[in-house]
Amino acid sequence: MTEDTAEMPRIPGVPTTILVAPDSFKGTLSAAEVAQSIGRGLAAAGRPVDLCPVADGGEGTLDALVLALGGELRTATVSDPLGREIEASFAIAGGMGIVETAAASGLGLVEPGERDPIAASTFGTGELILAAIGQGAEVVYLGVGGSATTDGGADAIRAIDEGGGLEGARIVILCDVRTAFERAARVFAPQKGADERQVARLTKRMNDQARRLRRDPRGVPMTGAAGGLSGGLWAQFGAELVPGAQFVLDAADFDRRMRAARAVVTGEGKLDQQSLAGKLVSEISTRARQAGVPCHAIVGTHELDPFGTRVLDLQAVLEAGTPRQISAAARRLADLL
């Protein structure tokens, strides 16, 4: 099939711009890299683009919010999930601090052969929160996806207490799942290297912890994010829990940009059942459907069944894994836009 590289005809009142709003392909490509690859393919086919890399509270949230809100990137020396010193980034934007759990306590910081779901700690995330407060943050926005941990936030709480507390600052947690605290180990610990015996041990440990916290996080939606980190901070410090995808999209002025677009192209590393549970692609496709804007996706792997794909109301789903493949897929997709 010959690619159409002609400029799109301009019809008065009909948008021509394609809004490109992907998540990262976790562990391989950042959201910005995916957006740029899609944008190159669409531009080669003569489609004007508006690049809007986004995130749902997990990996890439820091970059997405700095792009949307401005701010200055800074670094702090903190502990990684196994207690080793690393340099981790955070951002300050006025009185706001932007912190990403994955930067200090992320699964990507631990090699597969050294993963320890029992010992993995959120202490470094607590240190990173304190670093943001020390740089003037009155509100710390914490993205909690992509962690290596299932400690219920116990070590983050310890780091904050040992470091002098929040000093009047507030924490707003950007959650990428709705799972409750008591289910965190069962749902997420196997992804972090836990076997059945360890899952049972972690579940018991978190239930014991829940009884010691200032309020009980069990049964509360979103308290299980990042292995219960969100629930621990909610219970001990009154942190506010918000859906990460909604927060990031609003910060990026997504709805206005979508209404000015002919279509939306989103994407993520793996389209599967979890994509239906409040993940970014689900939020974007819902907003697009409500606004009457066609929505398409380019994903690393497509493992969602036909019914699930219809639930998301995606017009087309193309698979591509590398920047070159993503650009080629975007050129093919241009014929449908």
C-alpha cells in the first residue's frame, strides 16, 4: 500500500491537528519518546500534531507534570529499595513539589536477580518527600506507580518521622490503581518477585501494620497503590488520594487540546485487562468518547480481548515496540484519521 504523504485538505471549521497523548512503554521508552516517535510518523504523512506525553501516577509522572506545570528539576541522595545510596530527581514548581516513587523505590532500580519483595523498602521515597519540603514545597504531589515495594509505606513513614516530619506540608498521592490496602500484596507482589509464601507473609505484615496506623486503610480505594505506600501515607499523615491519570490529564489541559483535535492517538507498553481499571488509556478513551473525538492507540503488545477493546472504544489498535516501528505504525494509522 502506498503511503499518503499529501497535506490533509483544510475544511473550514474542521480540526486537522492530531493530539498525541501516550503513556510510557514501561522499562523501554519514556512517554516523551513514544510521543515523538508517533509524531514523526504522523508528520511524515502530512498530519499536524500536538504532542502531549502523559502519565497515570507511575513511571513518567515527574516528566509529564514538569512539562505541564513548569518547575525546576533537582536531585537528592536517597536510599534505593535495597538501601543503597542513589541520586534521585524531583521537581519544585513554586510551592509545589513533584516526586515520583519510581525514582527512589522503583522496580527498575533493582536487577531481576536481586529483587527481594520482603526487604524492598520505601525509605528513599520518604527521603525524597522530605527533600522537596526542604526546598520549599508546601504541597508534595507523589506519583506512586512502578514501585519494587510491598511495605505498606512503613519505611517511608519512618523516614519522614526520623527526618522531622512534614513541617505543615501536605501530600497529594497520584494513584495508578484503585486496589485497597489489604489486597496489595496479593495483586502486585508477584510482579515484584514474591512467591505464594511471601505473598501470605506480606499480607499478614500489612494487616498487622494497618492496626497500628492512626487510621485503618483497609477497604479504602486506592490505598493499595505502590504496595500500600499510598495507604500508609493516607493513614498516618492524612495524605489525599486522587486518580493519577485524571490529575495529569487535567494539568496538561488535555480536554481543551482534545476538543481542538481531529483525533487522539494514545498508547502504552501493554494493553491488557489492567488497562480497563483506571489506567491512562482508559481515561483518555473515555474522555474522547464523551467528546465525540475518535481515539486510536499504538501499544507495545495488545493482550486485551475483543470485548475489552470495544469497552475502551478504540477505533484502531496497532502494535509497535521500537521508535522506528512506532513511527511506521503512526504512518499507517494516518490513513484512518
